[in-house]
Amino acid sequence: MENLIHRHRNASALVAVLFLQILALAIQIKRPAEPGNPEAGSIRLIRLWVVTAVTPFERGFVNVAGLSRTLWSDYLDLRGVRQENRALRDEMERMRIERAQMSEAASQGQRLQTLLGFKQQFISQTLAAQVLGSSGSDRSRILYLDKGSHDGVKEDMAVITPEGVVGKVLRVFPSSAQVLTINDPTSGAGAVLEKSRLQGVVAGTDAGELRLRYVMVDEKVEVGERVLTSGGDRIYPKGLPLGTVAVVKPGSDLFFDIRVEPAARLNRLEEVLIVTQIAEQTPQTDAAEASPRRAAEILSQRLPGLPPKAADASVAGAQPQSGGPPPKAPPETPR
């Protein structure tokens, strides 16, 4: 390498001098401003050359950095989506198990209701009515409807909305009716908490608030729990929403002071539904499935000392076989 430089020493010196002259000229000479853009000003040639040479590398670096950032973000999003999908699959499996358990519990409850003769109330007919106005008094909260006795409205009929209970019909006139809302001090409805199944009475106050009364302080009541009608007052069918628990605090006696947020917007009502007919019926189950169990349970109830298997055997023995002679009656003992 040294021999090569020594051999071409003159040419190398000439090239170095030319490079230095070109560099000096580039530093001194300025590129004039563009005619269409006079505000840009002039630029030295050395800066223009440096920028032109560095720009492709800088652009490539920016593109690579942006691509790397995008790939990393997509990777993190993909990991989050995978975790979310895994959590959703676990939630779906848990909900399937809960649905199967609830279905079995519902079937068992239906069989027990059939066995014990429990009756369920169903809203079979309603009448739509328009709210004409209110009482306008702080002491009584009454609504006036445009339906009356000519439309089949009677006293103590429940008045509801799709959101929840409004109240009951207080007085009926030929073409109108008065409704006592549930937040009136003289109103009341049998209530039950949806989760804990604690029962009480929902009534209004002078301030127009809704309170759940007669729940002992040693019970557990959660804020946000729904309050439903219990059906014990024989006015409101069971299971209609009354509201949600808003505030729970100890009262002056052995009961909680529970404030309930009404489910229906009692101060913004325009249309309501009057429950004109309630049907009562006993849940029906499959006769082939319910009859043997019912017979066995009734027999075991009548014979408390008989174990369930013996009761089933007794029921089976009490039924004659097809094609065989009927069982003979036991001989009477002489008195």
C-alpha cells in the first residue's frame, strides 16, 4: 500500500488539491433561491450535498424504525387479543355451567311448585293509558289517567311501565282514574331483594323518596341490588321491578334505613300500562316424569317411618301388572 502511494504521489497530491478546492468552492458558493419560492433564501452547496447524501439513509432509518414500532405494537395487540380470547372462552364455559345449573334448578323448582300446588301470577292483559297530569302537591302524589270505568279500569289495579312499577289505581271515574304512586307516604308494596331474597315493604315518604322497610340490621344488603315485588300484597304480580338499593344505613330501631331508587321515572311519565287482568296458574310438568315422583313423595309423607326406597317399592307394588289379575283384598279379621 505504501509503495502504491509513493509511486502515484504526484497524482494523489493533485487529487487532494482538487478535492480541497472543490470543497472550498462549495463552502463559498451559494445556491440561488428558486424563482417560485423567493422566501426560502439561498443555500450553500456543501449543505445541499450533505443533505442529499444523508437523506436516503435517514429516510431508510425512519422507515425501519416505523416498521419496527408497528410490528411491536401489533405483537402487543395480538398478545392482548389472545389473552382476551382466552378469558372470553373461560367466561363462556363458566356461563354454560351456570346455565345448566340454573336450568336444573328451574326444573326442580317447577316440579316442587307442581307438587305443592303453588300458583304463579302472570299479567295476561294490560290497558295503555295517557298521563293527563299530577296532583301538584308535596303531600300527595297522584296521577290522572285518561282511562276510566268505561274502559274496564277498577280500583287497586296495578299501574306499570316497561321499566317498573308506578303505583295502583286509587279512584275510578267514568272516563278517568287517579293513580297513587309508590312514592306516596300512604302507598306500599310487598318487596323482596333479588339476590338475598329478604322481604320487606316498599313505601314512600313525605319527601317523595322510596324506602324499603322491615329489614333487620343483622342481614346483609348490598347497594345496587334490585328490589322486586313479592306478590304478597295481591295487587302487584310477583317479580316486577320496584327499584334498586341506593343507600343502606342503620335506622333508629332494629331495622335498616334503606333508600330505593325507583325503577320507573315517576316524575317523567307520559304513558303507562294498567294491569286489567292477572292469570293464576300452576306450572305444568311432564306427566310421565312427575307422576311417579309425586306418588312416591306423597306416600313417604304419609308414612314418615318408611324409607324412600321402600316407598318406591310400595308404589310399584300397589300398581297391578299389565295382563295379570288384580290383587286380592286382605281377609277381614273377626271382631
